[in-house]
Amino acid sequence: MNEENIKLPQAAPEVLPDDPDVSSAMLSGIGFYKLTMRRRKQLMRLATIVGAAHILGLIIFGGYVIMTSVRDEPAIFTTPPPVRTYEPRKLEHQVKVQKRQRSSSRPSVVPRIVSTKLSELALPEVKVDPKLVNTTFQPKFKAVSGKGLGAGLGTGYGTAGFGEGISNVDFFGIQARGERIVILVDVSISMIEDERGGIPGFARVKNRVNQVVDALRDGTLFNLAVFADACSVMSPELLHANAESRLKAKNFVRPFNVEGSYGLTSGNYNGSTHGKRAAGGTTRLDLALGAAMDSGCDTILIISDGMPEVDKAITAEMMQAHQARVSEWNRVNASAVESWSSAPAEVQRVWVPPQPARPAVPASKQRIKEGQPLPRDIPAQPAREGYWREVTVRGGGRSRPTPPPPPKAERWTLADFVEHITLIHEAVYKPQGRKLPQIHTIGYMIDKEGHEFLMRLARQYQGQYRRVQSLRK
């Protein structure tokens, strides 16, 4: 047979068998080499296509940029000649005058003022509060080079108008700064409870307040106010910080919460006429804030141990609604009330149980409660035997029908205090163009409710809050 007519069988396409042993054998040796070469050719084709696409894109984009730059004509702007010209000598003279005026400490001369007679000039009225001018400092001005007066005339001396009255104080760890500072101290009976160190503990509070007063710079305006069931202020107006006023402040806080004098039931400040009305309560922070803001202070420092318990005022609408409810109740229960009133009175015997002997209790060992009368010595009581006594009962032994109780006053919330401060601000601060005061608060061994209130109050008025658990001497 001729060898040329012999056809060799063609190799079948390489397909990896499913058997893992056979597949691993084909990927080793010559099989792995063939597979590698096939993958390399595929990558070379892909790289060639991508390179050609990039080169084509660069050619198109470059041609567009070149054509655009050739086609666009450069823009040429011409400035028209000035309409007004000056003669050389007049212009030189004007420049010299302006240079001399800028280098002088005197204000620029206006032709209208130069040509006016001195007798016809009327100076503007300068409004100065004589109570706030209390200084012997006289500024000396001298000519300086530069723009403007340089020495600074300002608006007069004012209250520490040259920065002498601004004080930086450490208020129980809070770094505060102000020019018109009022310190509000809670003197309620709860401030001398056993967990707060009693009377010696509150003496440390007063000592820290005295340190704040001593740190005030001369010229700073300040005041002190204490509050509990009422409010008292050291002075009806702000005082300049000096040796005399600092001593007055220390004497003002000294008699509060000492042996035999606890809390505050009446004070010399009855509330702001501009703020929100209240019906009473305890821890009257509303009165203290009113006293501080009526003086126009810019910084308020508060230390307290609990949530203010200020009662909302009963409005006329609330009383009318209550009277309507009582009238309706009387109409519905008229027969029941008549039946109770016409029932015959009965005499009943009531047993009074015996009582053992009680020893005397000194007042110093009794726990002081907020809103309760001051403790007194309880004398010893002897033992007493039980006995029967007769009492007269009306209405056949039934309880008398009771009409609805009058409306109960609700307590102020933070929203009420914000409204209170806003009203005083609009009446006292806005006419003078002044901002709201900054309020810093200290929670002295305070409960959770009071802690939340004082913290939110300080944040509301751009102040700081700090919780103090103990004080050292």
C-alpha cells in the first residue's frame, strides 16, 4: 500500500475528563504547557485590542482639541480712555492732602464743616448711665500712623469699657467669663441634709462662693441672690467689685443654713414684673432668675441640689371650668346631699387604744424635710391606758357627698422656664440691644430629675453644667 494514501487519525479536542486523577495527569508535563500557551495567546489578543482602542481614542480627542484651538480666535479687550482727567498740579496737591490726613490723628476735614460757624454746630447727645461710670482712669491719645484713629474712642468708658471689668472665674470647676455676673445659691433645707454633709457641708459651699467673689476683677459688676421658698438679693442693683462689695457679699451669705436658721421662707424680692406668673412652690429658681435678669446681667452662675418645684398659676379659665363642674355636681347630687343633711345624728362609742411611754426626742436628731416646719424638742410622754369615748356622727354614719376638688396647680417644666426667661429678655434686654445671658449650672449631689433639668437649662443658654458629688475644704 502507498504510504501517501495512508491518513493518520486526527487528534480529538482536548477535553478534560471528569475523573480527577486523569485531569490532574493531563495538567502536568506537556498538557500543562499547551494550556499555558493557549491562555497566553488569548491575553496577547486582548491586550492588542485594548491598546488599539486607547490609541484611537487619543487620536480622536487630540484632533478635536487641535481643531478647536485653531478655530477659536483670541479675545482682545480694550479699555476706553478715562472720561475725566486732572491737571497735574491739582492731582499732586490732592494726593499730598490725603497723605497728611491719613498720617494725622485728627478726623478728616470735610469742606462743609470747615465752612460752618462754630456757633451753629450742634453736637449729638451722649447718653451715659451715671451709675456705671465709676473710674478715675483717663485715657491719653496720641497721633499714630496708619489707617483710622488708632487710639479707639469707642462709646465712652461704660462698664469696664477698656476690658478692665471682664472677669474669669472658677465656679465649682466651671470656667466662666463675664462682665456683669450674678451668682444664685440654693439655700433650701435639703442643701444641709446628712448626705450633703449637714451644716458643715453647706459652709464649704459658701466658702467656694466667697472664692468666686474674691476672684472678680475690680470694675466687674456683680450681685448675689439666694432662693428656697422665697428669694433674697444682696443689692437691688449690680455692684462694682471692690473690697467693700466683696465683704458685703460674704456677710450676705453667712447667716443662711446655720444652727437655728434653716431655709428661706420670706425674702426681699417678689418676682419680675415682666416674667411668667407662678402660684408658689419651693426651690424658687424662677424668682432668682428674675432677680438676675432684671439687673441686665450677662452671666448667671447657679448651684442647686434638685428640681425647682414651682407651681403654675391658676388661670381664670381654669376657675370658671371648676365652678361649672361644681354647679353640675350640685344639680346631680342635690337629693343625696339633702338626704345626708336630714338624717338624724347618732352617738357612737369609739375605742381609743393604749399608748406606751415615749422618751424625749431632741430636735437635733430629727431629719430635716423640705417644706416642713423646723424641728423642735419633743418632750417625754407617759404611758396612757385605752378608753372608750362617745362621738356624734351626722348623716346616719355615712360620709358626706363631696363635690369635685379645685384644680391643682401643675409644676413648671423647662419650657415654662424658657418662656419666663424669654419674656424678661424681650422687656429688659431687647430695648438695650443686648443678648440673652449665659447660664452655667452646678448640680450639688443632685437627683436624676434635677440633674437633667439643670443640664438642659445650661445647654439652652450656651452655658456649662457640672455635677458635683462632694466638696473639700
